[in-house]
Amino acid sequence: MKAYTNLSQIMTLEAAHKKDGRMLQPDDLSIINDGAVVFDESTIHWVGATKDLPANYRGIPKFKLDHHVLTPELVDSHTHIVFGGDRAQEYSDRLNGTPYEEIAKRGGGILFTMKETLNLEAEKLFEMACERIQRVNSYGIGTIEIKSGYGLSFTKEKELSLIIDRLKKHFSPKIQIFNTYLAAHDVPRSFSSSSEYLNQVVLPLLKDLAPRKIIDAVDIFHEKNYFSSDDVSNLFSLAQDLQIGIKIHADELNTNGGAEIATSFKALSADHLLKVSDTGIAALASSNTVATLLPGTAFFLGKNLAPGRKMLDQGVKIAIASDYNPGSCHCDNLLLIASMSAAQLKINQAELWCGITLNAAHSLGKTDQGVIKVGMKPRFSLFNVESLAHITYNWGRNFSVSLP
Ligand SMILES: [Zn+2]
């Protein structure tokens, strides 16, 4: 048992938690000034003002953290961290006016990352991912979702899922990793159709991996010329049978009912949603499926952001994630992305912070964290700054420090 005391502020999100992370007002941050928290390895035992710390906790080890702010742990709930190569030249070419079709014709795009990933051995991919995870963690992010999906063959996808599992064990318990199976990321050119690839690789490999109990969720790129609604239903039905969580890349390039399919399968989250329809928004609002916005990707590609305000006003539960990947958002700093997009998305501070803590944790099925409250897991982020407002105000600057 130990205590952090004299914190300038603790953002507990207790009110936001009571409202299930929806319809939030600025006060729902539930800030305690000059706060203290008592916890052991697994549970929070007390939280309040330092002056009110009960006498029975007086003897436990205390860490005086004045001039620091404590928040529920930051969660990046959508990343593609395991990949080979980079696409810096491709990004420059795009900025310089080369159309994406031309880049794809030259062998750029996701197929380039696939080739570079295939060229690297498991050990090297593991090492590169370790470095990236440590950098992500240096911003205060302690729970990270990682998707496979640059292997696109039975053997290489299996290797990627096993690498993510190895990363999970390597970093536990300091960093929690969530292993998402995204073999259905794109259709390799050697297959004549998406359903052929799904039936020959995606579904059989999921069945092969399931007994190991290492996959936390499946995911699929549901877009025209990628995977159809039938493909999505086939994958999700199998995931349900195997009791594995469900996530989806939905309504990013086209309005095609991705949000609606997600809710009908009780998905943990539907992600992207730039082109989500009104019926999709209504379906999300009346479900427990979290809508994950990835504004960094829209910035990187020069697109308009998802209709975040509209979704929030209808009661959708919103998370914000980085989408850190080599092609469409090469940015690993979730707090930068969330702070930078807040004004564009027209979201208040409670919606912003809840989106990268409580709701992001819920989008990974982790309902025992994301709020600093008695009985919850003691997963925190600590910032060397006077107030919460200063963190988002200084977007891009890193105030995160290690927990004592
Ligand atoms: Zn993605």
C-alpha cells in the first residue's frame, strides 16, 4: 500500500464514469485540488483532498507530488505499431503533388509496408516495436492496442500475432498491450477476391490461433474494394463463436453501413467514421459500441475530420486514438493529436480527456480502469505541470513523468 499526496490536481473522471462517458459537461472532469490517492498493486483504496487523508493511512509510504497532475492512465486504443520500413519518401511525394494512384503503381502504399515487413525477421520486428512502444509510453500512455495486418499471409500474419503476444508479456504489467487480429487489412494481389483470402487465410488462421488465447479482438478493413459486408459478417460470427472481441475500420472512405454492422455484432468499437451516416450515428448512440475517432489520420491525409460534435450531441460514446502507422498517420503522440483536434472537433475538456482515458479503455473492454475511484485498478498517468489545462494548452510538449 502507498499514497501519492499533495498533487496540484487529480482528474478523477468520477462524474464522467457515472454518465458512462456520454453527454459530458466540463465539470465531469471531477478535479480534486491538492489531492491524494491511496492504492496497492491491484486496487485504489481512497481518493480525496490531502488534508482529509484518513488517520489509518498515515503510516504508509507517501510520495509528495506537489506541482504535478495525476489522471487516469492514457490509453491509445488504435495503433499499427508492428511494421517494417517507412514511407517518408511517399509522404514527401504526396505533398509534392504525386497522386496516390501513381504512388500505388510504383509499388507504394500498404503493399510497400507489407514487402518491408516480410523482409524482416521476427526478432527485428520485435525490437523495432519495443522501441516504438517505449516512446509511446514516454508520453504517459500505459495501455496500447496493437493490430497485426502487414503480413497478409498465413505464416507472416501468424508471426505478427505472436510478436504482439510477446510484446504483451515483455511489457506487462507496466504497459498493458491489447492484441488485435487484423489479417483482414487488405487483400493481397495473389487472391482473386476478398472472400477467397478470407476463407483461405483470415478465418483458418484465427481458428489456429484461438486455442492459444492470445487474441483479444478481431478487426477488419470494411471498405469498397477491400472487404464486403458479407466478409465482415463471416469474420464477426466466427469471433463471436470463439468469444473474441470485435472491432472494425468503418465508414472511412465511403458511407457503407460500417457503424450499423458494428452495433449489430455488439462490437467493442467502430473506428474512423469520417463518412458515418445518420442511421449509423443513431445506432452507435443506442449501443455500447465506442466510436473511435482518429483525427491524426485525417490531418495527415488532408481530409475533413469525422463529425465528432454531431455524434457526441446524440449520446455516442467517443474515444480518440492515434492510428499510429507508417502510411496514413506516422504520429505516435496521442495527447498531441487529441489536443490539436479538440478545437476542430468542437469538444470540451471532459470529452477530450474521457476520449483518451475512460472511453478508450472501454473500447478495449477494460471497464476496471479509466477512472480514479475506490475499487478501480490503479492505472495512472502523471504530469509535471501545475494544472490539467496547461497540458492541452501546450500541445505537443511532453509533461509526462514516471510514476514513483
Ligand atoms: Zn487503423
